[in-house]
Amino acid sequence: MTNASISFHDRVAVVTGAGQGLGRAHALGLAARGAKVVVNDLGRASSGAQPISDTAEQVACEIIEHGGEAIADGADVTDRDQVEGMVARAIDRYGRIDILVNNAGILRDKTFAKMDLTDFRLVLEVHLMGSVHCIKAVLPHMRERNYGRIVLTSSASGIYGNFGQANYGAAKAAMIGLMNVLDLECSKYGIKINILAPTAATAMTAGLIAPEAAAQLTPESVTPGVLFLVSDNAPSRIILGAGAGCFARTHILETHGIHLSETERTPEVIAERFAEISDLAGAEALPSAFAQSMKYVRRKSVQDG
């Protein structure tokens, strides 16, 4: 038995950083299944009241040539006013926004000791604040309609670390905290928010991935994961890894841990029992920070008898 076909007919999607690479693949994938797509990319925007990026325009034209609906927009995601303008234009054109895929990004790799903090802030502005600006702009419309699908793009660099990417890793790890809180705040409005952690050979990773690996790590091999995460029956608050046609789920777990009495509560005892503290038997994913606090309180109460 196969699942029902996933369709985006009558859905409107905004995809940032969609002029090339992963964003382009996501925009084309959504359009192929019926979505009306706002193709956002900073690219080389023309002057005027409505910024138009040439790279975004090319993708929008490709969608239209294949019978779909799309508009291009060159708004800079680091500029809140420009993002608000992009969302206003999308609402004026299509009357709604159902899906937001935050994909825009840059790299400024260098070891932390040698990194200029200007480059650290810039990467945070594009990845983290760019996503924040877009979510802030679309959220009122999604809440009003009691429907929304939001994808944040994280990375294994943020989850596991990668040499020379302190700025990128910090921005990508921040996506996890943002998703967790927004899921708690927005689920009652029918809004589902998830993270994609992709690996793909794109212009942004040129020269970083060996040619034989790059041939497998195509943007198109990732996009089915995005289509799942923004579908009507999507889950919420998950981290989906994707690359080369492989898909995996990342879990953040807390071990069962131990309780120490006041007389035992020393760094020496923690060192002595650290293997027990680290034991994954009984580890669980906690639903909130408050749940962690209550877990510790319960453990102490049980220990105290």
C-alpha cells in the first residue's frame, strides 16, 4: 500500500535563496506539485521600488514555462523592511502564504581564532535573523488562517560541528532552539515547523566537496524531504537529515542521569560516576525546558523517599 499523493494545489509557498542550488530545487519541486511559488533570491537585484533578482527571475520563468505559477523577488532577508515588502507583494498577488522554506545562506569560513567578527555577525544575520524576519512576516497570516508550514534549514555543521565554521555552525544550531520554541507557541494555530539538515553540492560549497561525492550530493536528491516537511500531514518539530537520496532523523536525547545527595554532590563524585550519567539506557527526548526541571524535581523526590 502506498501513501496518498502529496499535492500543493491551492498552496502558496515562499522559498528564500531560491535562485540556485537547494532553493531552486525546492521551488521547482513545490511548483511541480501545484504550488504557487514566490522565488526569493538576493542575486543581482535591479533598482526600483520592487526589487527583482535576475537569478530569482530565471527560476520563476522556468516554473511558468512548465505551466506553473511563480513570481520573483529580490528582497534581502537581512532587511526586515524588505522582507515585509516581499510578503505584502505575495499576499497582494495570491491572497495567502501557506508555506515558508527558509533556505537563504552564505559561507564565510575561517578558523575562529582568525575570523573577523564582522563575518561572524554577517553569517548570523543571513541564516538566523534572515529566517527570523521571514517567519515574523508570515506568521500573522498563517495564524489568521490556522494553517502554516515552516522549514528552517540547519546543517550537520551546527549539530555535530565542522572545522572552520564557528559562525555557520552557531547560526545553524540556533535553528534548533528557534524551532522548539515556535512549535510550542504555534501548534495551536495549525502551524507546523521543522528543520531540514541537508548536505548538497552547490555554489556555496564549491571546492569543498570532492567531484565524485558532489555527483551524488545533488540538490534534487534533498528536495523530497522538504516536500514531506511542508505537506498537509507533515509532522512537527523534527530534524530531518537529507543528502544523496538518504534521509535520517536526528534526535536530541537526555540520559536518565543520577541524583546525588548533598553529601555526595561534589565534582569528584560526578567524575567517578560520569559513565553512569552518560548511559543512554532510558534516554528520552524532552518536550520542553520545564519538563526537564520537573524531571529533576521528581528524581529528587523519589530519591528522598
